[in-house]
Amino acid sequence: MVAPLPLCQDIQPQSAYFFGSMGCVAALVFANLGAAYGTAKAGVGVAHLSLVDSTKIMRGIVPVVMAGILGIYGLIVAVIINTNIKNDSYMSSAGFIHFGAGLAAGLSSLSAGLAIGIVGDTSVRAYGKQKAVFVAMILMLIFAEALGLYGLIISLLMNSKASGLTQISCDWTH
């Protein structure tokens, strides 16, 4: 007895496109939320630094720049996921993996943005009063930025896994 062939909507349901698209949205939105918070919070510290010692502003703006990079991580992942959503054949497993990849990049960048904002604000204020804090500030910011980078790396690995899935054709006529 031959097993019945699976239905096309079971292999490539319309919900796969939803989950893949939500991966794009999650990567971009959460990463930009982290970048915005980090920029705003650290920017307050830079404004305070300008009142304390305006000659240190260019070095004090490092947390703002590092927070902005987090938005780029989300953009990269969103573009990569979007280019891998195929119109003709997109399996539900690829949609789920892309959704997870978007969440990995987005939420990691969000957490990095929170850390950069808090560390940046406090460290820049301290740097205005004590020059020796600068190296410690940079080290803390690097470790905070690494959280977003970890999410980017994992999402790229997940995307390559989704791209390597074997496409099952729904054309049963051949």
C-alpha cells in the first residue's frame, strides 16, 4: 500500500510567509528599539558632559555611535531574511527558522542597547570628572555591544540553515 502524498498546503502553508516576515520585523524593530534607547540614554550623558568639560565631548560620544551600530545589525538580518523568502516555494520550517533568527538578532540588540545606554550615560558622566574612567568605559561598552553581535552571528547561522533546507515540490504531475 502506497502512502498518500502530502497536500501542498501542508508543506508550504501561507503561514510560513507570515513567520518569515515577522522575523524581518522582529530583527528590525527590536534592534532599532535598542539603538534608540542606547542613543537617547547615552546622549543625555554626553549633554551633561558638555556642561562639565566640553573638551571631552568627541571621546564621550563613543556610546552613542556604538548604540547606532545595533540598528545596522537588525537591518542586515532583516534584509537577508527578506531576500530568502521565496514566492514560489517557502516551507513552514524555513519560516519558523527565519522567525527565530529575527528574534535572536532583534532581542540581542535590544538588550545590548539597554546595556550601552545605561553604561554609556553613567560612564560618560564619570569621564567628565575623572579622565581615567575612559578605558574602563570602552571595555564595558565593547562587552555590551558584543551581546548584539552574538545575536547577529546566531541569526546568520540560522538563516544559512533555513537556506539549506530541501525544497519539496508541490508539482505531483511529474
